[in-house]
Amino acid sequence: MATHNPTLEYLTTTKIGEKGQLTVPKQFREDLGLGNGAPFAVLRLGDGLILLPEQQRFEQLCQQVSSSLTTAGLSPDDLLATLPEARNRVYARHYGARTSARAARRRARTHRGK
């Protein structure tokens, strides 16, 4: 599994193939636990490109969100309490306000019976 190692390390040189594909060095794939079809984010930094495995990018995003919520003084329960209202807004935007109100009443009846 991937470890978070901030060290910059030169591994090898690779070439772009006929179909625009790059070969990621075996050592790199093995060190990060990357298999065939592993998704990558491609970021441009000036004249260079950064290839970042999506799992690592997702973990970084989760850490940033967690840090922001903690800094704002929000607990997981605070966040979960906002879900019904957020769900209703998304439902109303997608299906219309009248349908959303009926669905909310239906969900309320269902949850009272449990």
C-alpha cells in the first residue's frame, strides 16, 4: 500500500508512446501499489507535468476537508445533521419543489414507524 513519503526521487526516464501513453516505472508502481488501470490526475506546473495517483489525491482532499471542518469547530454529528436539508434541496432542484415536499413527508412517515 502507498506510504506518504514527501521525498523527491528521480526514478528513470520514460517516453511517450505512439498512442500518447507513458510507461510508469515498475519500481514506482510497486512502491505505491498501483495496478493496471490505476487512475491518475495529471497536473500542469509551468512547463512540467505532475502525475498523482487519484487515491493519494482523494486522501489529501479528505485531510483538507477534515482540517477545515475541525478549524470551523464542526463535529461529525454537526455535519450529519445537515444531510436531510441538503438532500431535500438537491431533490427539489432535480425533481421540483412539490415532489420534494411529498418525498420529505413520505420519508418522515417511514422514519417515525421505525
